[in-house]
Amino acid sequence: MATALSPAELIAGAIICAGAAMLPDLDHPSATIAQTFGPITWALAKFVSWISGGHRGATHSLLFAVALGFGAHWLAGTYPIGRDIMVVLLIGLSLRAIGVGIPGNKLGSAMINIGMTAGLYAVFLSLDVGYAWLGLAVGVGCFIHVVGDCMTERGCPVLWPLGGEVRAAVEDRHQDGQEVRAEDPGADPVGGHRRPAVLATGARLT
């Protein structure tokens, strides 16, 4: 499939995929990306949080990634307006994710993001970018986010709604045998030596 894409579509795909990797965190109204387009994305995040059961709920699952992937593919082929709305949202999320904005100024950040998003979308239009790949980019982006959050102590309900939870923790071991989680900002290896990182995984079905 990649060989059939133009350079512009490859760039657009990378940007869209990066934005899709932020979608699961729209279940958190206090997250930075919820301020992407000001009150619009904040209200969307509030709705997503409510319908998904809060942060790291349904949006952090394989079902969500697959459903959004197929949904985006359907939009790309049958509903151009819906497709374009999704593309604009994902461009904005990708820009916000890399820090586009003004620290401490939500309104200014939103205006900058809106302007840059509109500019990129206009470039995509001028280059006649097609979106046959949209579903794949969205699904992969969401899946990458879920995998990344599984590499934390809290983990994710990967098998939602079956109750599956997958989590992982990276540990250090001192010379005295004490284990210190790498997520702990107070972990201090002084007085011992770092052991090569060990990935400890666990899964639980409820």
C-alpha cells in the first residue's frame, strides 16, 4: 500500500497517525490536547470521558482502536464532510501533541493551533491528498497509544469490555536487592548500581 502513496500522502499519513495516537486521551478533559481547539475539544473530551467511563477506560482498548480505524475508513469512502472533520481534528491533535501553542495561554494556543491546522489542511487540499489510508492511520495511531500506556504501572483495560487489564513496570535493582520502579521519580540509584531494565508484565481478567 505504501508504494501507492504520493510523498504528500505519506507526510499527511504520518501527521494523521500522530494525531490519532492522541485520541485515546480525549477521555481526559484536563489533558493538554483537550485544549487543542478551545471549548470545542474541551466539550468533546467531557463527552468522551462520560461515555467511556473516565480516563483510561474504553478509549484505551483494542476495541476502540479497531472501531475507530473502521469508522475512519468508512468516513473516508462514504462521508467526505465527516472525513474532513476528522482530518482537521487529527491535524490539530498532532500539532498540540508536539507542543504548538503558548505556555499558560489556552486561548492563544487554541488560535495558533486553529490557524496552523487550517494551513496544513489547505496544503493537503492543494496537493490533492487522498484518504484511502485514513482508517489504517487512525487504527495504528490509537493502537500505539494503548501499547505505550500498557508500559506504565497503571496499565490499560486492553480487552474492554471483558475487563482485561494489561500493565507493565520497569524496575531497577540495587546491590542490596531492593527493587525500585523506574516510574518513581524519587528512585535513587546512588549507593547501588543499575541493573539492566526488566520488563514486568501482568494481566488480569475480572
